[in-house]
Amino acid sequence: MIAGCYTLDLYCSKFKQHDTIHVWNEFPHQYTDEFGSACRKAARLDGWVFKRNGVVLCPKCRGHR
């Protein structure tokens, strides 16, 4: 039997810009599953946004510009 796991560690792309919103120990948020697609789906359900240009926004920053 082969056991496999995918881990997704997320950091907000606007962490440095919105230092008043985030605390220093808030990241990374970690999602673990057998498949990467399941990790991304769970993160999206928690409010994370993945943009096509590689930007990742946390639930706190997704409404900020």
C-alpha cells in the first residue's frame, strides 16, 4: 500500500500591504488531503481567493483593494 498526501500552505499575497489586518503569526494556513484539488476546494470554502495571475487572497483581504 502506498500512502500519499498533498499539503497546501497558504500565505496572503497582501500580507505586507495590510499589516494592520494581519497578525505576525497568522500564516501559513494549511490544508491537507489526498488531492491538491480537494485542498484548494476546502480553502475556497473557507473564503480564500485564487487569481489566475498567481495572487492568493485570504478571507480578510479579498474585499480590500
